[in-house]
Amino acid sequence: MKLWIDRALLGLHVLGACVLIVLTAVICYDVAGRILWNRPFAGTSELAGVGLVLLTFMQAPYVIRQRKLLRVTFFLDLLPPAARSQLNALTYLLGGAFFIAMVIASWEPALAGWNTGEFFGNDAFRIPAWPLRFGTLVLWVIAAMVCIGFVADGVRGRLGAKEEEQSPEQEPDHVV
């Protein structure tokens, strides 16, 4: 199960990178259109706004799973492994609670966007809002599940190794 989950999260991560490539191409096209033909692409700002949100939350679950988020560990390194594991569990619990709170807070706006036909942009370029709203809900649920999996490991004392001593390959198997 762990292999399947890791591959699915890696797939989301790669898909986020593909979104970044498309955004780069759109921005380059917009700049070239402004400079060469005095005709910029009308939807650049809308696509960039939507794309940045998507790629951020597409890549977040994989980065969390690999434990590669920016961390300052000087305090953690002073603690014994059991306390370090419990504190790590607490931080992952807070992370999972954050993502769940985002889902709860965004559920009604997502439904409203679906029911009203909400869109981003203007008459020149319009992007329907509901795919982004429901897509981020799904990505937040996935990120919360990854965090909750680490909470279980931390409570069991499996997150006590120092950062430099524990790579993702050495992590114990757990079901997310």
C-alpha cells in the first residue's frame, strides 16, 4: 500500500511540475506577444493565479510525505528521540487540522461556485471557479491524510530520529 500511495503522490507532484511548465510557456508567450506584436495574451493573469494555487497544492502532499518541508530543527535536535517523536506527531496533527479546516471553510464557497457558475477573469478570458475549488478540496484532503499518517507514526515513537539520520526510504511503512 505504501508504494502505491508514494507513486500516486509522486504523480501529483509531477503533474504540478507540468502545470509550472505550462504557466512558464503562457507567461513567455504573453511577454513575447507584448514586445513583438503589441498583443498580450488576455488570460495570463487568470491562468497564473489558478495555476499557482493548483501546483502548490498538487506538490504539497508529496513534499509532506518526503518530509522535505522547510524546518528549523535546532530545538528538536536537543530533545530525546521519544519526545522528538511526540512533538513531530503534534506538528503533523496541527498540519492535518489545518488542511481539514481549509476543507470545512471552503466547502460552501465551492458549492456556491458550482451553483452560481462563478468564474475567474473578465469577459476577455473566463475560467470556471468550481474545478479549482473542488480540486483544492481534494488536494487538501490528501494532504491531511498524509499528515494523519505521520501522526500515527509519531505517537508510536517512529519519528524520533534526527532529520539527517532519517531519510524517506528509512521511514516505517504506514497506511495513510
